[in-house]
Amino acid sequence: MLKLIVCLKQVPIVTELPWDEQAGTLRRDLASGMMNLACLHALEAALQIKEQYSADILAITMGPPAAEEVLREAIALGADRGIHLCDRIFAGSDTYATSWMLARTIKQECPDYDLILCGSYTSDSETAQVGPQLAEELDLPAAAYIEKLEIHGRTLRVRRLVDNFRETLEMEFPALVTVSLENYKPRYAGLSGLEAAFDTGNIDRLNAADVGINKSAIETDGSRTKVRKVFLRKANKENILLTGTAANVVGDFLSKYESKISWAIGKDIEEDRNDE
Amino acid sequence: MQLNPSMKHELIRKSVRHFAETELAPIAAEIDRDAVFPRSIIDKMRALNYFGLQVPREFGGAALDTISTAIVVEELSRVCAAVGLCVTVHNGVAVYPVLRFGTREQKQQYLSRLANGEMIGAFSLTEANAGSDAGSVETTAVKINDDYVLNGTKIFVTNGGICDLALIFALVDPEGARPANGVFIAESGFPGFVRGEVENLCGMRANPVSSLFLEDCRVPEKNILGKKGDGLKIGLVTLDNGRIGIAAQALGLAQGALEAAVKYAKERHQFKKPISSQQTIQNYLADMFTEVAAARLLLYRACALKDEGVRFGTEAAMAKLYCSKVATGVTSLAVQIHGGYGYSKEYDVERYFRDAKVTEIYEGTSEIQRMVIARAVLSEMRL
């Protein structure tokens, strides 16, 4: 039986996230949480593996007490059990600390895994770092942003789109992948599964001491980064009228907006024009 | 007293909301306009246990508590009340009485198929001369050999156009010494079970509400629900439960209309500022928000009483009366806030406004709810 681990994160429901523009902060306390979308895709990939082969799915999340909800949802969808890393001293962990703590938990609680699946990034911070960092901590072969996976014996074959190239990679178990939003459209949770997830769902809540982490370890191996400020990027609309002959208009257009056009089409048009 | 929703209830709400916004929102206006029952989406709902909300797991149901059930109906109705209606009538007044009063054989024969949505149920009491006056049904059931032969016309049957099974209220042995009210489980495939045209109604247009004609319809004797004379009792107990569902539906409509009104009030500019900055609009929104919150508490209290296994009939009537009143009031104000656009089919509030009215009419009119409540006030408050 394959042993799969899916790492999940609860993120604020974006449409409900109140934004304090002056203070430059998100009022996370006012928003309710949801499972990060890419994590749902990772879970769906795991569920499809489980349907095709025999597999056991362990869902892990780190977060405040309310984050238990994503584990219940995962169990409702078909995960077999959950681990909830929950301790006040984990608050404010950056991606480095998070992946370090996840790695410690995995080594202690389920060292015999075959494949770890993570979402490719989270909607609230978008760093895409936890998956690859977790692979480093566990010294695993890994591929990020995968859109398809196949299992051949102990070999995992994955496909991903990187820099407009489609790559196919192979690695041996145990391995780690981060799953993109391209495929593995998440299924809906059935009501029967949701009820059962609360009724009989098996979730272990572990605090820092349970996984051998103390405050000084957090201070030494904890977060290396600090968020200084969050700001909302604003797009301004401006209407500009170009006049003259067609040749003048095109010339003006290109010279004024060359860099923006190059960026948008992914090609250096100044170089092209010089070549001509 | 626990007044905050539990994690389970919140997750069920989020889950149903996600389904409704993804699957129902894109088609809600269209199926209302064309009066089309959305079969493909109903198929998806079958697989997710929407048709076995409170049915025990042994029959393939979701075994939800009543608050969860109300949340499911509320969230579906927040987006598309006609689909919410299909679900609440099936679960609340077709499945529930089979679960509550059915024999072991009836449960084995029907519950699993109802719970997995293979069969959609209907509740068929109302006739031309019987509705609020439930004891006056004129449909007859006469015993011939091992069957009862039913004759009569039922009207305004929710799910009537697509139901696979209907609970028919009839007068048993009308010419006999002791005529009595009875309830019969009639499959749509039984000979003499004839559907009428789908009604052309003001709202809930995606639900195929129709007449049913019973023309020498033969129903096996084993399909009597409860005992022969239990019809009125089964009807009243079932309607107590059904009222929770209609209250939830009304609440969902009010919530949907409130959200649409808030969004529009922030977007719509007049006098160079959003209309939400006008005190009049703020007063409207404050009242709507308050009424919706109060309606929700009243409804969940009725649900909690039912889950505790104590009498909940009066509370269900209060919830139904109040939620439906809030629904008609809030949807009307939502149209008002939208101005001319609110009167246009381009905006959802026009549909919400039409849909809301019937929540004051079906499964016991507001006048009947007041009768039920008044009876409780006068008997319980011995001053």
C-alpha cells in the first residue's frame, strides 16, 4: 500500500478579507478560512492515486485551532487521517520555519511515506517555498508545479510546464511534488463525508513538545524572514489619444510603450527592430 | 446555550455555498426564465447526498442534524430557491414521514432510493377544496382486493412534474361506516398516476409544480403509511418538519437579497457618491441585516429543539412565519435599493422578490402559522 502525505494550509477566504489600506494590514481575524486552492488540487491528486492503487492518505496542517477545519474537509473528501500541528509558539512562522517543523513532524509521525504532495503555492502569501524547502529538509527528490503524475512501480513520472516548456521528469520514491492548478480539479465534498469526518474522523493534534520542538529551537531554527509591510498594488487607468498618420501613430505607440509591449508578449521588440 | 455555529456547521455551509455558487449561480436566472428543472445539476447533487440529508447511514443517507439540514437548504436557496425547494420538499415532507412512520418493509423498499436521489419525492395534500383545511380532502381510496384504488385531483404539487413517488392524502372508505384520512405511498409508475401540466407560477419557476390526477390509481395496501386513520396526524407532524425547511429556504432568499443589495449600494453612485453613504439606504440595510440575523436565530432554535427530541412545532411555526416575512420584506427592499435595475430581470433581486412571496403561502400560510402559534400562546401562558 502506498503511503501518501498531503500538506494543507488554511487561508483566508479572499473575498471576505477586510483590508485596512492605511495601516497596510489584512484583518485576518475577521475573515473565515478555507482550504488553499492549490492544496485542494494536491489532495485531489492523492485521491486519484488512492482510487487507482491502494493508498493511505495522511493530511497534515500547521495552524491555529480553526485550521482543523481543513483536515476535516480532507477526511470528508477521502483522506484517511489527519495531523494538526497547533501551538501558540508556531505563530508567525515563515516558510523556512514551517518546512522545518513539518519535516520534524513527518520524520517522527510517519517516516515510511512514499510520496508527499503539497499545493504549489498559497493564495495568501504566494511564496511557493514550503514544498521545495520541505524536500530539502527531508533530502528528497522533488518537482514543483507538476500538472500530471503517473506511478510505475517505485518510479514517479511527473509532467510540468516550466518557462513555456513541458518537462517530463522521473524520480524514485520517496519523493515530493507540488501540484499546480492546471489539472486535478478538486471534487466536491459529499454531505455524508462531511458529517462522518466530524463523527468518526481521526485527527491527532500535536503541540510543539509533542514533536520535540521547544522555544529555544524556534529561536535558533525558526523564522528567518519578517514581513515589514503589505501593500495593495494599484493599476491606474489612463486614456491616451495618439494622432497623426498611421505610420506616426504606430511609431509613437512603439517608442512610448516598447518596454511594456515587450514584457506583455515576452519578446524584446527593441532588439527585433534593431535587427531590421 | 451555544449560539455560535460549530466548525461542522460552518464547513457544511462553506461546502454547499461553494457548490451552489459554482453550479447553480451560472444557470439560476436562465432556468427561472425558461422554467426548466436542471436535471444535470440534480444528478450531481444526488452523488453528494443532498437527497438523503437526515436519512441514517444504513440507508445511504448523510445522517445530518437538523441545523445542518437547514444550512444546506439555506445555502442552496441563497443562490437558487427553486432548487432549494426541490431539496427541502423531498427531504422535509416526503422522506421524513417515510422515515418516521414507515414500516420496516416500506423503509427497505423506498428509503435508500429516496436517499440516493434515484427517486425524487413529493407531498400531495392540497386539493381545490383542501389546503389549510387539511381534513377536507376529497380524493378517495377504496379497497379492492389487496389494493386501494385512488381517485381525485391534487394541485400545486411541488416536484409534481418530476417526482418518482408522492405521498397522497386521501379519504379511505368514503362510503363505509368509518371514513378516515390515510396517506398512501404512490409511485409515479403505478397505473392511474397521471401528471398534469406544470403550473405557470410567479416564482420558483425552475421547480415543476404540477397537478396530479389519480384515475383509478391502484396502490398496494402495504403502501399505506402508518395506520388507516393516521392521515391527519401524519400530515401535521410532517408539516411541522417541513416548515423548518421552508423557513430555511426563506432565510436563504433573504440572505442572498441582502448581499446583492449591499454590493449594489456600494457600487451605485448618485450625487457623486455611492448610495450606501446615504442614511436612508443605510437604514434599510441595517434593518435587513438585523432581521436576517434574528430570523436565523429563531430558525436554528427550532432546529436545535428538534435535535434534542422535544416538541418543536410551535417554534417551527414561528420560524416559518418570521423567516418568510423577513424574506418578502428584505427582497422587496433589495429591489427598492436597486431602483429600476431591481425591477429588471438583469438582476437577481427581481427573481428573489418573486420567489420570496410563496414562502408565506405554502406548507401552511402565515395565517395558519399564526393559528398554530396562538394556540400555543393561549394554552402555555396561563396568566
